Amino acid sequence: MIGKLECKPLKEGLGHQKVNKTRTISVVASAAFALMGVPATASPGTAATRDVGTEKLYLTVAGATQYGYPFTSKKAGDEFGGSGKVSERNTKVGDGKFSYYCKITAVSTAPNTLTSICHAALDLPKKGQIMLEALVTQKAGTSGFRMAVTGGTNDYEFVRGHADFTETPPPARIVVSLVHPMKTPVVAPGVAAPR
């Protein structure tokens, strides 16, 4: 971002101007970052990220326990959730577990629709954890919803993407689509990140 330079007269009547050197350096550094592809909004000393690949996990749910089902009242404020085991066809990921919690925020009777805010976590011991969140609206008799990936640990640190949940036909399944960034070293002001 190029800002306005502050100019002050050096001596009255001579027409000479003194340029604010600090502001000039800031403007030049911002322009240099822009040319190098480094965000000008990045703080000095922060690590930059870039995408290095995608990953798709095909999880099958087994042994789930649930609470809050079947719904008795279906009113705003009611809670439901559950936990269980997940297995993955990809042996690098292995088996793990999941847990979720939802709170109903709205109920519509025509058609019978629930809106809930939901939080979930997948724990895959060989790779790390994946955190999920969504505002889910489901009509009665439907199965399936999507949640956003909001973070993770270990191999899933800084990951983003989404997870699609399907309950019918059994068994329940979770397909997680991920984009992996690679953390690059800390970049000093005025120095381009390695590409």
C-alpha cells in the first residue's frame, strides 16, 4: 500500500522540503513486498503458508453412541451429540474416533426442519486431530450435511477444507476433503519467502 508522504518546509521561504524518512522506508518496503508476492498485511516475524497438496479421507463410522435421540421436544436450546470409532481405507491414516455436539437454534414445522450449530472432532492417532464446525439445517427424513474444517493438530495443523456426513444407507460415512499448507520459515521484513 502506498501512502501519502509527509512533507515539511526545511526553511521558510526557500521552497526546500524535508521528506519523512520513516514513512518513505515503509512505503518502499510495502511496494517491495507486493512485487515479491508477500502480503503487505503480514507482521514482521510471522510465518507464511502456501498450499502443497490435497488429501481425501474416506471414514466409516462404527460403534457410535448418541445422546438426545430420539428427539422428545425439538425446541431451540435442546442438545444432542455422540461419539464413536472411525476407520479409514487408507492405512496411512488408520483407525480413530470422533465426537460431535449440536445445539438446536431454530425449529420450523412446515416443513419439519431443524437448524443447529454443531461442533465435531476427528482424532486420527497416526496423523492428528481435525476440528469441524457448521450451522446445519436438516429437513425430516434427510441424511447428510457438510461441516467446515476449522483447524487441526500435528499433520493437520493449518489445514482447511470440509467434511461431508452421510448417515443412510448405513453405515454412516464421513468424507473429509483437505487442503494442506506448508509452513515456510519466518520471513524478515524486505526478504522474499522461499518458493
